[in-house]
Amino acid sequence: MHEITRRLVEFWRDDAKAEGMVPLHAPVFRGNEAAYVKDCIDTGWVSSVGAYVDRFEAMLAEATGVAHAVAVVNGTAALQVCLHLAGVRPGHEVVVPSLTFVATANAVSHCGAACRFIDVEERTLGLDPVRLDAHLTRHKDRPIKAVVVMHAFGQPADLDGLAEVCARHGVALVEDAAESLGSLYKGRHTGNHGLVASLSFNGNKIVTTGGGGAILTNDAALAKRAKHLTTTAKLPHPFRFDHDEVGWNYRLPNLNAALGCAQMEVLAEYVEHKRRLAERYDAAFAGLDGVRIFRETAEVRSNYWLTALLLDRPDRALIERVIEEASAVGIQCRPLWTPMHRLAMYGDCPRDALPVTESVADRLISLPSSPR
Amino acid sequence: MHEITRRLVEFWRDDAKAEGMVPLHAPVFRGNEAAYVKDCIDTGWVSSVGAYVDRFEAMLAEATGVAHAVAVVNGTAALQVCLHLAGVRPGHEVVVPSLTFVATANAVSHCGAACRFIDVEERTLGLDPVRLDAHLTRHKDRPIKAVVVMHAFGQPADLDGLAEVCARHGVALVEDAAESLGSLYKGRHTGNHGLVASLSFNGNKIVTTGGGGAILTNDAALAKRAKHLTTTAKLPHPFRFDHDEVGWNYRLPNLNAALGCAQMEVLAEYVEHKRRLAERYDAAFAGLDGVRIFRETAEVRSNYWLTALLLDRPDRALIERVIEEASAVGIQCRPLWTPMHRLAMYGDCPRDALPVTESVADRLISLPSSPR
């Protein structure tokens, strides 16, 4: 057993004994989840419209400080609509990190647009503003309509830097905040720094609605349009079925919003738990040569959605060995997502040099990080 | 008060008094809904994977006699993926009825394809095979890849006729069975007659998952592809994140599938209730000149999702008068959806003559039809 695995086993000894299994990330329901969901069933309000959807949206706006939140069916749908709101249409191009989950690139494809991959910074694992600036300058003749920054593992990217570059080039900045609910950049919640932002409430996120997402924006007109577009673009009328553009059926059911309301009540507690967990991991791996825990930069407060371990040097074999050794004793770890430019359907997309992405892809292990 | 309204008020007198309101269609949860949903929360299995998703899919296959069911996030997503499975890609064309809910046409748009509108038959309110045949013959040079038949109000269309025409022209037949779960055509459940079919479990459907849908097919390879495409096209592996094509995040959360399992347990009972309701409506409006209840054709068994009243002659003013009069006393009725060719975004789509659609649009009122 490698020393990394040994320390991991030591770290989780009591839990693994008690439950037989330490998942990478399992949701925790110890508040009002069952009560709110039962309320939906008792009242019959499980679907399109309902008080929990409104309340969930209000809680999201409150928690993030973004003026408007529109709840939708999942994070991919949220990002697709964000890009549509930013003017992305078939034939356009969108800059995204190659270091991300496939949903980021898929949302671009679902708009009929094409991805351009740019590298991330080692210190944030988020898009690199310097490389972005150079790329946008080099390709100013291309129809690049938006830049998507993804806050990997909950660590906010260099939002000031990226916002400045995007503003200078006249390209919309869109935040993929799927992993960063509860994360602050210079004291301000992620999702406030671009034109629009997307959230995810998938089962593996810090809080969950089963499946769900949201669109965040400080622009009232965009928020109204987001709601319209995600609810089949139906025109308000007591009974007529008129729709004025091609919309989506992307509304979040009230049943899922009810779960989300209960989860939002404990978000702050879960962030605290995850931050303490990252500290404990840091202590557990202290002094071990060649590895470190990925820690937040000075200007942010990360939600530490997943704590990640970083090797000093790429070693794919070691990463897979640790994951397999840990799995054998019931501890679930994961490698980084395969970078987008290595996937068959995105292999031909234009890309910048990606040295940090290439390196981190063979250096990172996600550690168990459930919020309890 | 018009005589139609008066008979409606008489019909619903006890209910309107007891509850103050008779909705067009409200879900009914009197079985295992609360227990199954609570089970998800107690076990933590609310999201992507879970036993209820598998069970719900098995129950759908069992109830419809279709070999494979793939649960997804809603009916629009289901139909979009059905069209994709039928080979519909950007630049292609798809024949759809103009008499349908906007989701049918939107699913075509979401594939990047364009709609062609064909008329329906008065006796079924479903696509007219004779007109379809003539249209496909006239436009055999066009890239028409699929025909979508929608079983309006649960009444199956002329599936033998449509299947024969589609086979002869080499165009895929896709069933939009959003409204026809529980409906049989010549003893066989809708969804069995084309290449693929879509279901919807929106809150207003005969059974609901809050929001949800499903893809049905008797082709094992298509079913496997449907599951792959709707779950981000991830390749099976213990821990690697590899995806081999642009997929969607369209899986149905386990929480919603749990609700669906409980609802499927009472589907047969709800169909019986709705069929009796249609008979009672028929009796209630018997002898009233100029109107009739829309009844099933001889070769089908309709689920009577919504009972519809048909005027003999178009009279938009009368339809809106009855809807408003009924609404004033708490009885919720609805007109037909605005036909697709009258909506701004579909007004320029190529279309056949639509005399039946034009006529029915100003002759139909949907009556309250909740399953209890």
C-alpha cells in the first residue's frame, strides 16, 4: 500500500469501520428535506409551479448576493441558457477550460457553438487571464461570443483578471459556478462577476435537489428572459397557449425545489464542515514528500466542494494505484476529469497550449468530501 | 350563462362546493408516493442513480409492452432524443402536426431541424395518413428524416395508416405519446408502432413525476444508445471520466422516479376513472344541439387524458365565453393550444393545407379531467 493510501486509510479509519464505505461525496439530509418534500405530495404541488420554486430562487439570491436566480432542471441546462443569453448561437465560438467536467463543453455544443480550449493557472485551476488575453488578441477575427470560467473544486478563479480581459475584448464572461456555491472571491460570492452564471444541484454537489441547476444574474431583464426561455416561452394569459419564441422545458419541478430549500438552510454549515475537512486533510498529509493538498488562494474563501490532493510531478500510474488501493478498502477517490481536448468529440477544437491542464490531469486525486 | 357552462356547473356542482375549485387536471397522490419519496431521502439516493429509476423504467416497459424504457428529465427532452435517434440533425426537416402542444415543435428545433406541418383527421385529431402520403410524395427531394405523430388528448392516431406511409417513404415514424400513457391502438399500447416514442410525466399528465419523461423503443441497440446519450455519454469505467460523444444530462433523478413508481401502481385505476368520466360527460351533454364530446374511434381504447368538448362549428367567441364563465365559478377549462403555424417562430415553416386544424382550434374546449 502506497503511503498516500495508508494516510487516507488512517484518516478515515473510524468511518470506514462504521459504515463500510467512504463515498467521494454523498448528500446529507438531516434537516427539513423529508418534511418539505412530503408537503409537496400532501398538497399536490409537485410540478411546474409552486411555492418552493419561488422560495428556492429567493434563497439562492440571498445566499449568493446575486439579484436574480432562475431555478432549472440541471447545471448543463443552466449553462446552455446562460450562453444563449450571452448571445451564443450556432456557428459561434466559446472559450472554455479544457480542465472541466464534460458538461461545460456540452453546454457550448448544445448551443450549436464550438469550443476553444485555454489553459488554467496552477494556483487556482481556473482559466488563466494572461493566456486568455493573448488568445483573444490572436483570434480577434473569430466569432468568439463568450468565455466560460469554471471554479474547479469550489476554488474561485482570478475573476478580476478575467473580467478585465473580457471587458477589454468585448466578450461576455459567463461563470460556471456548478462547484462553487458558497465560495467567495474577494468577499463577494462567485456568480456575481460576469454577465450570467450557472449553478448545479446534482447529487454530488454541496447541496442537492436530486437533479437541478440555476441561472444567476444581476441584470433584471436577463433574469426575466431566462425565466421566459426556460418555461417554453409562454406568454402570460389566463388561458391561451401562446408562445413567442423557441423555448425550453427547463423549469425545476417544485418537488426538487422543496429538497433544495431544506438543503439551502444548511449550506453555511456544510461549507464550514468542508473547510475544516480540507484543513484536517492538510494536516494528515503534512510532511509527506511529493504531495500537497490543493489550498485556496489568499483572495478567496473556497467552499472546498472536493478536497484535492496534488502530486508534485505527473504520475498517472501512481494516481490510479492509490484510487484502486483506496477503493479496495471502501474509500472512494477519483482522478481529474479527462481534459476536454483529449475526448474524441472535442479533440479537433482549436486550443491554446495546455501545459498546466496536461500536468494537473496526471497529478490530481479527489478525496472523499461529503458534508458531514 | 351559456347552456354549455350551465351543464358544466351542474356536472361539477358537488365538487365545486366541496373544494371551491375544479382544476383542469390536478395530480392525485393516495398511494405509496410519500413513502417512496421518503425512502429516497432516508437512504440518500435522490439523484443520478438509484433503484427507483430502474424500477420505473421496468414498470413503463411492463405497462406499455414496449421492450425498453429510458427515463429522462421531461417529455420535450425525450422527444428531442427520439428525433436524434431517428437520425435528425441540423438542416433536416421533420413532419409534425400543427395541432399539438409547443413541445412537439420545440423538440424539432432543439435538434437544429425545421418543422413541416400537416393536418390532422377530424375523427382522431391525429396526423392524417392520406395527407402525409401526398406531402411526402410531393416533397421527396427534401431532407425529411422523421414524422412525429402526437396522440392528442390520449386518442391514438391512425397508427397502421401512418406506419404504412412512413415505411413506404423510408421516413422514421416517431410517436409523441406524452398524452397517451394507458391508451391502446388495436389492443396494443401506443409507443409500439414507430421506431421510438416519447412519454411525459409533467404535473398535468395522467401520472406524474413532478417533471419527467421517457423514451420507449423495441430496439435494444437504440435503447442502449438512448441511455448513453442521456447520461453524458460516459463510458463505463470504475473511476475514469471518459465520454465518447456529445451527450445530454437528461437522466431522471431517483427522487422523481420514486414518485413515478407509486403513480404507475395506480395507472390502470386512473385510466378507468377517466374513461368513466368521459362517459358521464357524454351523458351530461347529450341532447345539446351543436356540441358533442370527443369520443374514441372504434379501433382504440383511449386513456381520455383530457375529455374534450367539440362545437359543430368554429366559434372562438363562444369558446372563450364558456371558459371565462366556468372560471368565474371555479371550473377550469382550456381552449386548444394555439396551432403551431400561428406562432411567431413557426409561422414561416412549410405547411400543407390545415383545414381540420384551423377548424378544431376554434371548436374545442378541454374539460376538467383529474384522475379521481
